[in-house]
Amino acid sequence: MTGLDDEATALEAVRHGAQDFLLKGHGDCRVLTRAIRYAMERWRSATALQDSERRYRGLFENSPISIWEEDFSAVKAHIDRLRGSGVEDFRAYFEAHPQEVTGLWSLVKVTDVNQAATTQYDARNKAELLGDLPPLLPDLESNALHWFQEEVNLIAEGGTSLQGELATRDLAGDRIHLAFRWSVMPGFEVPYSKVLVSTIDITERVEADQEVLWRNEQLVRLNRIHQALGSTLDIEQ
């Protein structure tokens, strides 16, 4: 409570943590009681929000699953501009303009990653993964661009979640296979400025499946050779 009736004083008080601003001599005790009650409610809400944020950060940092926080707001803004220019079928549009998809890749910003992500991508620290997405490598076996195009299509359609399996490479250039889930954080569905991407390394499983497939193919080839040799023997006899 103050006798100074100017906006600058009010702003300065709020900047230092005040929840309200009342002038001396204005209003009765009931006004003051309401002001204190509302100030306490706002303070409790702010405190609860801070506690929630601390719990989230703790879960984020200590999760055994790799988690990336990414900002797709620039991608969303570009899609909105395309919509304003008359584009309606975005799946057909991006299929016909693959260079657009590649360009949108550079607009995504990595705002945070947890420790599991740095380990998974063989990074020395978080800084190596923050900022722009890792560049797309000219790898015919990688389907990273395919899944990114699906994410772009989903944003154009107003979707908020996607999951699949991704083939890519870590920072050392080694191939890794990941099961991923892409999801927009609640409250950020319009700007797409906070998207969580969680990934689990399934490289061993995929390589084991590929080994089984290769062995089965070899068995089929050997069986055909044996059948061919058997037919040759029958003819000679």
C-alpha cells in the first residue's frame, strides 16, 4: 500500500514481486481483504507452477529414455503462409516439392535434450545437439526425411502425435535405429513451439532381425541349389 499514485511505482512494485497495488485511503477493509486473498491465490498458483516445472525438469533430465525438446513454430508459420497463398492439399504439395521439406528441416530448433539423448547420439555435451537439427546425411537407407515429412503433414492437418521407427546416424557417423514418438506439449498446439521427441535405441533388435532375414535367404538359396543338383543327378542317371 502506498500513497504514490503513478504507474511507474506500480510497475516497479510488481517487478519486485508485488501481487497487487493499492492506494492508502482508498477502499475499506473489505477491499483490502479481497486484494490480499486474490494476491495469495495468485502466489499459490505461481508456486504450484514452479513446483510442477521443477518436477518436470527432474523427470526430463533423469529419464532413461532419450528426450528432445524442439521448436516447430517456424515450420508452422511457413505452413500458414502456404495456406494463405492457396495451398490446401499439403500432402500432395510436399510430395511435389521435396525441396520445401528439406528447407523446413533447417527451421526446426532443438531447445533442450536430456543426458540420455547426448549418450544415444554420442555427443560430448548438450551444446553439440542444441540449435539446428543435425544435418541430413546423404544416406539412401535413412528414412529420417520421410518421417520428418510426415511430421510436417501432421502439423498442416492440426495433428499432435506421431510414432514410428527411424534409421539415422549418430554424431560419430555410426548407424542407429530408433523407435520414436513425436508429440506436441499441451498448451502449445497452436504455435507448435514445444514438441517432445522421445527415442529408444532398437539397433540391436533391428540388426538381429536383419541377420535372421539374411540367414533365411541363404537357406532358401542353398535349398534351390540342392534341388537343382538333385534334378541334374536324376537326368544323368
